[in-house]
Amino acid sequence: MLCIVDSGASKADWALLDGQMLDRFTTKGFNPTTQPGEAFMDILMQLKAKGTKRPQSIYHYGAGCSNEQAQKSLSDLYHRFYPDSKVYIYPDLLGAARAVCKGTSGIVCILGTGSHAALTDGHLLLHHFQSLGYILGDEGSGTHLGRLLIQRFFLGGVPKAAVQKIQNELPQFDADFIYKFYQSKDQAAKLAALGAFVISNKEEPWISDLIDESFSSFIALRLKAYRDHRDLPVYGVGSAAALLWEKFSHQLRNQGFTPGICLQRPLDGLIDYHRHYARD
């Protein structure tokens, strides 16, 4: 039996296959870099409780899985429950590449709560920059959209006609917002929630301009290294990519890139990859 996992920090999608689909389900997510191992032990207990037989191979694609130490710690957790299983731990960026490229070359972009990009042959990552996270980077993501919304609102960049609407729908935007924001421990989640507000109001002209600015920054910073590979399709993965794909595609074409396909959640693509294209 084959187990495939696509995990973010908040949510994980699972598939169990044995020639055909046996089961698929969603659990809480896990990031081995930022969360304690006990949280993942609880998730594995849910898997064990399903009564399925031991997976021969486990392919885990996840947030926080780029570091070798994080990969080892997560592999050790799996082996506590499945000591004889072969466990492969990969970063979510590779999962995104394998999910959308189907074993062919391309440029893959993650645009979700955070953002990232890489050049890939469809099996391995050939090049990517360091992720800078929501404070220093993540252009084009939900957190970046939220950050731009805060800047617009508090620095006078919102049309007068829209100020009242924002105050009604976002009552947290009061005189104490900035202080409370910097005192909070869940800043990324707060920014992502504001990013969701931006996406849900994408038809507003000034918000449309805000989104274009975010995507333009992402392309300028993250895809600049791949301008010699403009013959390759650019793929998207993540909620922001899926919900704003038309706008992102327009920005790509303006910069000479060719949009490919987009997947909001990559599990289906990963199932297809391991069935038909995988080398290992």
C-alpha cells in the first residue's frame, strides 16, 4: 500500500492506494520546523485507528520539510508507528512541482498563505531561491495581500467611498490595530485572513490594483531567474493562485511568460504522478 500526504501547517490531505484508491481524508496539518512532534503523533494515531494495513511506502510533501533535520525528525515519527515502511520526506515545493508538471519541465509557483517558486524537470527541483517567510517575503500570497491592505487603509490609500465598508466588515481596523497586531502571536494567520478579504472583493477597482501590485512583485522577485526559460509553462498551486488565476495569468503574459494549469490542492496531481510518472 502507498500513502501520499500533502501537508501544510494547518491542514493535510492524505491518500491511501493499493493499485486503486482505498481512502482519502483530511486531518490537521503539521510543520516539523515550527510545531512539536506530539501534534503529529496525534495525527498518526488517527491514521492507525483506521485499521488500514502497513503502508509499504510513505511519501510526505510538506511545509517546513526542506531542512534535513526536520526531515529526519518527521521520518522518525512515522517510523514509531510504521517501523518497516519506507518513508520519503520532501518539501511542499517539490510536491507542487510533481503535482502540476506530470514529469515534464516547467516553472511552478506556490501562491497560498505563503508563496514560493522553482524551476523543475517535473521530478526534481532544479533551482529555487530561499523562502523569506511572511515578514520578509511571500509576495503574491494571502499574507502579502493582507499586508498591502493594512498599508492602504492606514496610509490613506483606500478610496473614501470604500473606507466605511472596510470599517464595517473589518471592525478590528481601529486606532489600536497596529499595536494589537504586533503584540499578537498569530500575525501570519491575521494577515492571511485579511488576504481572504482582499480576494473576496477582487472586483473592486482599487483592490484589483492591489492584487496586480502583489503579483507583479512576485514575478519580479521570484521569476526573474527564469526569464531565459520563458518557453516553459508556469504552473500555479494554492488558494490564491486558484482564486486569482485569471489575474495572475494576465500578469505572466505581460512579462512574456506562458501560463500552464493551476491546482488549488495538489493531492490529485500527486496521486497521478506516483501512478504514472514517478521514477522511484
